[in-house]
Amino acid sequence: MHYALFRFNVIFRLALIIGLGYATVYVVTQTHFWLVSIWLLLAIIITIFELLRYIERSHRELENLVVAIRQGDFTNTYQRPAFGSGELLAHSYNQLVATYQHLRQEKESNHQYLQNVVEHVSIALIGLSQEGQITLVNPAAKQLLRQPLLLQLSDVQAINENLFEKMKRLEAGKKVIVKVVIDGQLMQLSLQTSEFYLQGEYFKLISLQDLRRELEEQELASWQKLIRVLTHEIMNSVIPITNLSGMIRQTLLQTQQGNMLQLQNLGEEDSQDLLESLRVIEERSQGLANFVKAYRNVTQVAQPNFRQVAITDLFQRVHTLFSPTLQQSDIAWEQKVMPPQLSFTIDLEMIEQVLINLIKNATEALRETSHPTICLNAYRTEDNEDIMEVSDNGLGIAPEVADQIFIPFYTTKPDGSGIGLSLSQQIMRLHRGAISVRSSANEGTTFTLHF
């Protein structure tokens, strides 16, 4: 509609010029009213001038619109004239104003939102320009570094030299933990950085988080759990030894005089009790020695010998080892390796031991399950993470137990040692990986090895 109105105004003026020109020629050649021809000629000149002014006004208004857009000045509204090209530009200009104002409000809202997030987040954030100028520092960073004003990265050097070097040299995407002392307080800071360009300018964002309190809490909780398990295991052996030793002592002493009885004077029943007590003491002492040996095995794991291992062959080795148990318990075995030629860089013997521990636990968990099945999977994710999974369809692990299963010597089995899963976890850490568990009641359990 607006373009049609502009065309109509231009065509109308052109038609008027042509009509006036034809009338002028007619009056001059066909009549004697030469004075009229002068007025017609004057009207032609005025109409041509009006046409040029109309077109130039459209270009001038368009130029003003472009300048306003370039300068970002959208504070005024464009009044629409009743007729003319200005109506088209007014409509376009007012649409641009509305769009720009909406975008600016949205940009301002996002800026305020992100600013509030940065101000209130508990993780310290420091933004740097390419020249080392600090462009962003939130209250958490000021509180962590005990410094109310930071203008450039070199200001951190006055706080702690080691922290300054780490922040200066830390590469994007990397994470390091730095021990620093600030105002006499020891901190373990986790540093992580990211790099980005904003309007062609380089920026670096560094996050700092004090892990000391969290690590201390986790360490204390781990020590409490370990001490609780160690105390339970040791007391199970020490209490019977103490009680039986006291009973033997009372048996060998005369109750009234307090003199030691001669062995030949012991009755047959007392002799049998004495031998049985010594046997129990020997067994419990041997159990305590085995417990200490198991503790040493957990804490002194050898370094892995890495090599390329075909996972299909590894699974087949483990299946051969458990084949008699699987047949005896009627447990179905499934394995899936994608792709079939998949291989991991691992220590064969160590990971085989981890799989043995997990499959042994799975066979015990399937004793009361109908149609028991153990499934082994191996694959490589899109992020190049190597994964092994050991699954069973047993009764699952209770949530309160799942939180304890990786603690050394913790076990729910009467004859269990409690070191299988903790040893497996340590082996995975030596592989710079991890072990995790998912379990649902009456649906089964899946242990996942992340390499």
C-alpha cells in the first residue's frame, strides 16, 4: 500500500507535467492566447520542481533514517503525513523503533539478570582482558582473596605469587588445584578458565573455588566410615581373644590360693575347654592377621602396565573363568561389544580382577532371582570415553548400602572381606577412571567402569 501511494504520487506529477506541456503547445500553435501559455509554462516549471522536491525529500528522509539507525537514535517517533513518501518511511521507521526498543529492553534484562547471577554466585569469578586488565570481579572473589579492589592481574601477585603464576599460565578448559595461604589461612583453590572473544576483543574468565572445607568434610566423613569399619573388624577378633585368654587364666589358677595348677592335674573336661579356647584364639589371631594383610593389599596396589587389549577377548577370558559357576547356578550370560573389534588401553590383569570382583558379586546377588542374567557391555562414547558395564537383574542394592559399598572392609556378607569393590575403585583411579553404580529395587544393578 505504501509503495503504491509513492508510485501514484510520482505518476500523477509526471502526467500533470505531460498534460501541461501538451496544453502549452496547443495554446501556442492553435490559439492567440499567448499569455495563457506563459502561465502554463510556469505551471510546468513548478510541477517539475515539485516532482524533484518530492523525490529528493524521499531520499533525504531515507538518509536521515539510515543515520538514525547508524547512531542508534530511536528515541523519537516519526509522524506520518497525510500524503507523500513520508508515510512509507514513517511506517518503516516506527517499526524499526519498536523492534529496536524491544531488543534493547531484552538486552538490558539479560544484562541485569547475568549481572545479578555474577554478583550472587558463591564461586569467585575474575575476568581479564588480553592486556591483563581485570574487567570483572564479583564479591565472592573479593571476599576469597581478601582484596576489595583489583584492577589488573598483577595485583594478585601481591596476594600470592603461586596463585598469580597459575592464573597467568592456566590454559582454557584446564583445571588445577592450588594450595595458597592468604591472610594466614590455608586454602585449596580449584582454578578453571575459559577464553572467548566479544566484539573481536579477547577475554579470559577465571573461576576460583575454595575446596578446603568440602575436602575436609569429605575426608572426615571417610575417616569416620573407615574407622567404624576397622573398629568393627578388629573388635570382632579382639573381644573373643580377650575373653578366652581370661577364661584360660582362671582355669590354670587355683581359685583359693591363686597358685597355677599343673597341667597333669587338669580334668578331662577342663583340658578339652582349654584346647578349644586355644584353637579359637589361633583362628581369630589368624583372621586378624589376614585382615591386616588385606588392608596392605588395598593400600599398596602396583602401578598398571598399560597396553591395547581387545575387549571381546577380555570378556571371553572372564566368561571361561566363571563358566562352571554360571552352569551350576543356571545363570544366563550376555555380552555386547560395539564395535566388535573395540580395544581399550588398560592393564589386562588389573581390569580382569575388577570384572571378576563385579561378576562374583553379581552371581551372589542372583541367588533368589528367577531367570538370572549377567550382561557385559563395552562401547566408546562420542566424547571418546571408554565404558564397560556389568549388569545383573537381581534384587538391587538398598540406597543406604549403596553409599557404603566402596568403603574398605565394608560388607553385608557373613563371609565377605569388604575389599573387592574398594580395590576395584583404586584400580580404576590408577587408570585415571572411575567406577559408579546404578541400582533399582527388584530391577537389578549396573556397575559402570569409566576410562
